Amino acid sequence: MDHQHKHRVSITGPLRIDGQLQSSARAVELLHLMTHEGPVLHRREVEKALYGGYCSRSSLWYPLKVCRDAGVALRYESESQTVVLDDDILFDVDVALGYLDRGDLRAALWVLGGWPSSKGAGVYSERLAAQLRDAIATAPGGFCRSEVEDAYESLDLRPVG
């Protein structure tokens, strides 16, 4: 795989690819899925992860277009029915999870724009939000219950993308 560009993506709060606001939660979810499960996935795997398997034949067209329009090297190979990501992606939520792994709740909250559950988001973002909640609750550093609840409330109060 030849990585040409590194893109920064916000999947929490307002959705952004390289600082540019995005209207498609599915596009950002697709990038997250491809980054963590790819870089090559069969169309059915993608549809199952993003839509629960219930979607139209053209369900991947718009998210792919949004990503490509944002400059991300992401393509659909019709012969093999696979989605292929050729670029590196860094997500705000992954940076935050790294801080949480080191017990730095304050830095993690600073990076996050809210929960990964913006308008139009689906089960994929809900699972990601649950993973983030768990990471906050179990972060090393011995945070007391009120600190964890304050962190949740802080994310709850941030604007939805």
C-alpha cells in the first residue's frame, strides 16, 4: 500500500476532514472503519458495519464521493467489490484514546469535540461512543466517579455535528 497523504479527521463534534466541515456522518464513519479494519474491505463488510446490512445498492456511493471530494484516496473496486483506502488517517478520537491510555483525561477531553454521534450517524458511531465511554470510565489514574461523570457531562454539552 502506497500512502500518499495523512489526513486529520474529526469524528466527534462537528465532522471535519482536514479542517473542512462535512455533512455526511457515514463518510467519516467509513473512513474510521477503513482505517481500523481495512485498508481493504469487501462491500458487504462495509455495509454491515455502517448500515447493519440493510441498505440500497448505492449506499456506498455518497460516502465515497464525500471522501474523495475531500481529497482522501478512497476507491471502490467493482471487480472485487471492495473498498480500498490508500491514505493515512488520524482521528481525533484515536488521539483522545491514546491520552486516556496514559491516564490523561484532561488532554483527552481537550481533543474531543463531543461524542461520536452526530446528526445522521448510525450504529457504527454508537459503538464508537460506547467504546469512548468505557475508555473514560476505565482510564488509568484512578478517576473518581464524579470526575468520570463530569467528563461525560462535558462531552454531552458540546455541539452536535
